[in-house]
Amino acid sequence: MQGAGYAPDYEVAEGLRTTGYFLETHLARSLGNRPLPEARGRFIDAFSRRV
């Protein structure tokens, strides 16, 4: 996240999927089950096409 260190794109994509799971299953409940921002989904889709 800070740009320090190296991680291959597939690891970054997996990290985004993992954090998305926890955001949707744990954080969303406490926020009234609001969906994650569409921009996050678009970013993940665009990034995943690189992998």
C-alpha cells in the first residue's frame, strides 16, 4: 500500500479479494449492509485484467 517492497500482481489481486471478503462480511454489517463502493470493484476488475 505504501509502495515499499515488491509483490507480484497476482499477490496484490489476491490481497484485494481477501480484504473485499472481510469488508463485505464484517464491516458492511456494521455500516447497515451498504455495498462496497463501485469504484473499488472497477479498480479490481481493471487490475485483475493485468494478471
